[in-house]
Amino acid sequence: MATDAGCDVHMLDSSVIRDHAHAAGARKAAGEQTLGRSRGGFSTKLHLRADAYGRPVALHLTGGERHDLLGAEPLFKQEALRTGRQGRPRWKPRSVIADKAYWAAWLLEALRRKWIVPIIPSRADQPENPDFDRDAYRRRNLVERLVEKLKQFRRVATRYDKLDAHYLVFVQIASLMVWLRSFGDTA
């Protein structure tokens, strides 16, 4: 069997989800909730990793005021990918495409140590990323479209759930629907 091309390139992105007023007020015994305060009120940030076809691979939640980089490491620790070959599942892609928010020397170095090519544009105040490929970076629109597909589900677009676990389950259900629809598109 040939390897799945979706394993070759992964894309990172995050999106701020407005929390409904009913999402606040979970009991402290339920654990830490990813509700962040910002100018617009409560919000949650959904970090996601998508494959080369714009399908979700890994999801992570943080408070809405948190930086995008905080979600990068948990996204790579979550999921192992089946490539169609025998043996251990492959957890790493050949390259990662992300926007400028993910430019950090430690992240670029960590990806390179694992033989993952970081296709991340440099910020104006930082040195140039020698691995940046403008043509490959244009494919990042797939992860942006994935965010919009997930936000078509009202329960994902506006968080009503008090508990992170409940909200994350509905995001995973929406992700499953995106996966199922992608198989219908290719048939």
C-alpha cells in the first residue's frame, strides 16, 4: 500500500470561540476550565492540527487570551497517524505549515530536530526562516477553511458548555462530520 499523502504535510491554526454566558460558573471541583477573559468577554481558543486534505487530526483547548504557541506542543503529543504501512503508527509529518504566530526559535528548532520542515513565515523582528516555501505556504488556506467548517456547527461556534470535556466532545463530533463529508467529496 502507498502512504497516505495526508501524513506528509500538517497545518496548525487556532481560533477564538466566544463563550456564552452560560458557560461560566462551573464548580471548582470540576477542574480548571479553559475560559479566558478578554475585551469581548469570556472566550476559549481552539487549537487544531489538520492534515494535507484539511481534515482535523488533533484538537486542544486553552483560554481565549492565551498565545497560539501554547497549543503547538500538545497538538503534536496527541495523535499517531496510520500511514497504510505495517508497523508502528507514524506521528510526525514531513513538514508543518503555520502562520507567523507560530514563529519561535524553540519551535523551529524542535521541529528540525525531529526532521520536520517548518514552513512558517518569519516575523519582521526575527531572522529569516530558510525553510520557508511560499508555494507550500499557500496550502494553509485548507486549515482556515477547516475552522470555518467546524464553526458551521452552532455548538462549536458558541460555547454553551460549562465543562471543557463536554465542549471538546462536541468539537470532536463536528470533526468526525468533517471527516465523513471529506470521504463523500472524493467519491
